[in-house]
Amino acid sequence: MIGIIGGTGDFGRGLAKRLALSGRSVFIGSRDESKGVRIAGQVSEAIGTDRIKGGSNTTAAKCEYIYITLPSSSLQETLEKLKPQLEDKIVVECCVSLKFGKFIKVIDHEGKSTYELVREILDNSKVASALKTVSAYKLGRIETPLDETDFIMSLSDEAFEFAAENSRVLGLDVIRVRGKTHALTLERMTALAIQLNKDHPNSHFGFKLTR
């Protein structure tokens, strides 16, 4: 089963829908257990599946594989609390710390990307970064194909292959990005996409590489 820590937001719900429809079993986690149960029930009913369960983030962390879709405000505190349960597991983080205003900006962590922060906290886990430039809106609209590129970073081949397999199942092209120096670049691409969506109403931009 795949646990989604912080999975009750739009992004987590969209991810849960698409993973479940691809045949995966999913557990939606929340800091409020009752909310996790309620959201999981709503998502299950919406797509007609019994592959989605829900509850606390603590329970989600017990799953074999993990996605993290936490807001930046609770990211560090939650992961430090759950670190013992995530040791030796494959963890895919999909988080970007953003500051909203006239122009959308990335908030770094003392010069580090969110990906680097998660890797530092979960230093005994196999961490990958994925789905950073895929919009929550498009992810949740399961009737719409995801015709774009997922830029995946990981030092672990095992974590990369897991994230890549799922992203391909979701309909995304996959490319591996090496070198942590580019992690902030990818997160700034998220800010750019959101800025473009803001400046061009009813748009939901993503990125697609051509060869």
C-alpha cells in the first residue's frame, strides 16, 4: 500500500485518485485522523473504488511506500516526528515551499531546496523528488490526460524507479535530473507555472521536454 502523508489537500486527493485508478492501494493521511477517514471516503465514492483508505499521518507512515504532499508550514515538524517510521523506506516528496503575492516566489531553507531539506531529515530513507511541476488541478481532473514531463531527482536508483513507474502509469513522460544544485531550479519552475496560471486565467500550465 502507498501512504500519502498530508494527503487531504487538492494535490494529495488528485494523486490518490489516479494511483487508485491505476490499481494501487492508497492510504490518505492527515494530522486529523477523522479528516483522513472522511476525505478517503469522499474520494473513494467519487471514483467508485475500494482501494482508498484514510486516517492519521502516523498510520500512513506505516505503509510500505510513501508520498509526501505536506504544506511547507508543517513539513519539517511532521517529518521529524515520523522519521523513525520512515527509515529504510522509499519516500517520494512532492513539496514546494512558496510565498504568494503579486509574484510567486520559492522559499528556500537556508539556501537549500525542499528536496534537500527532506533528504537531510530522512537521512535513513530512500528519497526521491517528483511531480513538482504537475498542477493539483490537472491531477484531480482524472478525465484529463497528463501530457507533460515529470522531472524526478533521487540519489537512490530504487526510489527513482518507484517514482518513475508510478509517474508513467499516470501518463507522464519521465526524465531523471541529476545534481542537487538543480533542485531549487525545479522548484522555481513550480513557482513559474503558478505565476503563469495566475496571469492567464483558466490556464493550467505544465512543462514538456522535446527531443
